[in-house]
Amino acid sequence: MKKSITLICVFLLLLSSQLFSQLDNSEKSIDKSGILKGLVTDSISGEPILFCTLALYSDGKILVTGTESNLDGYYEFQKIPVGIYSLEVSYIGYQTQLIENVSISNEQPKTLDVSIVTGLTMDEITVIGHKPSITDYDCTYAVATVSQKNISRKKRKSKKKKDQPSIEPTQHQTEDYDLIVENKFHSPNDEPLSTLSIDVDRASYSNVRRFLQNGNLPPIDAVRVEELINYFDYEYEAPEKDNPFAIHPTVSECPWNSDHHILHVAIQGQKIDREEVPPSNLVFLIDVSGSMSSHNKLELVKSSLRLLVSNLRPIDKIAMVVYAGSAGLVLESTPGNQKDKILSALDKLKSGGSTAGGQGIKLAYKVAKENYMKLGNNRVILATDGDFNVGTSSDAEMVRLIESYKNDQVFLSVLGYGMGNYKDNKMQKLADNGNGNHFYIDNIEEAKKVLINEFGGTLFTIAKDVKIQIEFNPNSVKGYRLIGYENRLLDKEDFNDDSKDAGELGAGHVVTAIYEIIPKNVETEFLVSVDRLKYQKTISRFINVSDDLGTIKMRYKKPKGKKSIKLEKVISSKKERIDDNTKFGDVRFASSVALFGMLLRKSEFVQNGSYDQVIQLAESSIGLDEYAYRSEFIELVKIAKELDQPMKFTK
């Protein structure tokens, strides 16, 4: 008996010893792990990068673990075994960065902040250009490396290694852009009225940026100068409390022709605090067809919409419709505080199949009307590359379809994604004819700008069918030319016709229109005279002999209104010295962007303008530049300057 008890005691002692040993080993293993954390930011703006992918590798090859940066740009790896690692940081539209020799210890958390570069660096940009044929139809292409210091050009080899990716001749082989015929000068004696629909689309700027950052000049018709100008925020004086708009005309010298003047027309919309924005009834309409499978399409769509979801309030509601070969409702209208449910539906989306865009639009508007908020913001948000190919798909069919919903008081936001087959022309038509606006999302920072920083203006309309008409005074003006807005021009009779559609203006939005003016006493070759009329009498209609430059009139309707309201303001002909007063910094900067657009479009009116002049104007008017948009613009101008030079190739 004693022997048995002794054996049991020995067994229990051995068992307890083993347990203590295991606990001790467990504690030691925990002690031998560490934490790596930090912030991921954009190298130019310093803004945090959201949903950035980070991966830790051991020996440079073996993936240990991965994570994403959060809504504030912070990341954290926990319980990493002590050792030396490589950290890979990647995101759509940015250069992948590999940081080696990252040492993890168990003493204290390691903080490693990472700054990543958008697109290609200024030190090296791949330029793709046609190699001219001398003796035959040679269709090979050449690749050049552009540097800030020098430009070296190398002939592309016709044979590539099997593992080397092919280089496409251009990024826009099947991209579609509508033809833009540049506005010319008009005489106020013959055409005293200039009438247009205001524009708040900004898609062209981010699309142009995408081309430049990828080492290519954009197609000329991809450059809509008014959208480049209106991409930026300007600090114009706010309207009086009872008015939704303030109109600020300024006359200054023309940077690219000292004999001419610039008329800068600024319209400032009333700002609304985010807390005061009415509730939103939103319907995401997401293209999940096969054409959306690339990394900068559906995945970027999902990351973009995560940003918007993070800012939804309990009073907001959101539904989700998808379309490929057919359309379907994947999320019924859901309150904005049920973020997990919304994000779960978003994360499950996969791409594949053809593109029945027409079906998707019909279903999205049906869902929006079923959940209509009488006192709220009702909007469909379409995210697509625009490559519709099943059912209702032609431009005319899509326009008629969108127009059929105009009286339903449901607005439209079109978010364009991708490259190679991007259908810019179709996206423009959908937005223009659907009481909407059009944006191009080339990276997550642009998504943040559109859906977070400019949330109210993007999603909440304060006025629709906004038109302006300027009557120029022939006593002061010999000729005038509107810069941009070629596809926004209206007939003079349309101004007073409330049935004619025009642009929409969001809360806090700024719209800028720029005219180049030929003063009365200046000789010019830009105005071509016509033969004297044989059957008409010339009657002097210009009774008012004032020296005003002209009069600007504006019409708009309230978001749910049917009758327009008119505003009017006289334009003084007094020329301001915009380089002498800091309050005209916005005028200088807008002029620099206008000139940049003219250079990219190879405008016949660019005269003495140059990229160096654009840079000088922009650098002198950069201002506070809170989000570094103006700084980025200057870098883009420098890229364009390098790219826009004659290229010599050897056969």
C-alpha cells in the first residue's frame, strides 16, 4: 500500500513538473515575439494611405503575415517572432516599396512609418511612342526613359524574354473620347451673347494625371480644360446668407498674350456643414463584369466605397445593385450605422461575365424610388469602366434611358475606373443627361477627395439646371473666347427656356469660367471678317455707351424646383494687377491651369504660353495647399514638359 502511494506521488510530481515546464516554455515563446506598427503616407501630400497592403517576409521570400492600414492610415503586426524581416508596402497607383532588415525584438514595439510614391517617379518615366517608318509600314514601337536631368532614348527590342511583360503601344487603344473642337474668338458685334451650362465634373484632371504619371501624354480629346480648372478648391467670397451663390468676375492681364485680357468668372456655392447635410438615400450601382477584373477597377471600387461607408450616419440608407450578364440586388436599403452588414456585402463582390449596364441602371433607379426620401438626398452612384456590351448599350440608348428618370428627383454620380478600355464619352453622357456629375478615380487618394473631403458637394445638390449667359459690350470688347466648355455650350434661346437641361451644383462647389478678351483698341488676326450683307440693313443696337465689359446673368432651379431663378451682375472693365495682390492668387492659379490645358491640347491660341510659364504662375499662387493638390499639379506640369518634346528614334 505504501509502495502504491509512493508511486502515485512520484507520478504527480512528474506531471506537475511537465506542466510547469510547458507553461514556462509558453511564457518564453511569448516573450520572444514583438510588435511592428506605423503610419503609411503619400510621399507628396503627406496624407495617410487607407487600406494599404503590408506584408512581412522572412529571408526575403517566405511570407510570414500580412495586414492592411486602417481608416487613419495606421497598421500593426502583433506577435511577430523575434528576428529580421523585409516589409513590403503596396497599393494601387503607387510604387511597391520593399524595406529590408527590419529588426523585431521583444523589448518594445517597433514603430516604422512608411512614405510611398504615387505612380512613377520623376527620375524615371517610361514614354511610349511610335517609331516612324522610312521604307515600309513598320509598326514597331520605341520606349524612352525620361529623366529630370536628361532624356535617354532606347530602341525597343523586337524579341523579349518569356517572363518579360509586353509593353502596350498606348494605354488607350480602346478608350473612347468625344471629339472636342476648340472654341474660337467671336465679335460682340455679331455674337454678343455667350451661353453655357456650368460644369462641376472633374474627371478629366485625374484621368490626365493617370496618363502623365504612367509616362504618356494624354489624348487631346481627353483634356477638357474646364474640368482641369474646376478640379481645384478656390477661396472665393461666400454668398450672402439668403443666396445659394455668389458671382465674382475679375478682369486681369492675359499671361500668354500681353495685349489681351482675361475675364475670370467665379461662382461660389453655399457651404453646408456635414452635420447639416440632409439624410441620404444612396444606391451603389457596381459593375462586376469581366472587364472590371483588373487591380485598378473592382478592387479599387470596393476600397473607394469603404471610405464612403465609414462616413455614413444612422439617418443615411444605402442599397447595393450589381450587374454583369444580368443585374441583381445584393443589399437591400440598409441604415448607415449597420456598417458590418454593408461592408460584408461589398467584400463578397467578384467580377466576371458580360456587361448589362442598362438592366443595372433600371434596377438601381427602381430601388432608389422605392426608398425615396422626400426631404433627403436621393442618388444612384454608378461605379464602372463604362464598357457596356449587353442589351441597352449604345450611347443614344443609354442617354434616353437616363433621361427617362430625370423627373424622378433622383440624382446620379458616375465614378469611372480603369484604363485601356475606359469609355469616357459614355460616362460623360450619362452624367450630363442624368442630373449628375462625373469623376475618374485613379487611386485611393482621389476616392478620398471625392467621397470624403468633398462629401457634401459630391453627394448633395443645392441647385440644378444652372446656366450662365454673358452679354459682351462692343464698346469695350473687340473679341472674346471661352476657354473650354466646348461640350457645354447652349443656344442663346436656351437660357430662358426652363425645359433645357443644364449642370448641377453641389454644396460648397466652386465653378470657374475663363474668357480670353481682345480689348477694343487692339489689332488682331484672330477675328475673320465676313462680306458685307446684301439684303440686310445694319442697325445700331448699342444704345448703351457705357465702358462696362459686359453683364453676366445666371439661372438656376432649386433641387426639386421646376421654375428657374435669375441673378444678374455687371462686369467692370477695370483691369486688376493680379500679381500685386495676394487676394488674386486663385485667379493666377486658375490661369496657370487653363494654360496647361491649352498646351496639352496643342491649342492654336496658346501664343507665347509655355510650360515654364505655367510653373511660374502656379508656384507664385500655391497658397496654403492643405491637401497638396496644387503641389501635385506643379509636378505634373514638369512631367508633361519632359514628355512633350520632339522624340528622335533610330531605325
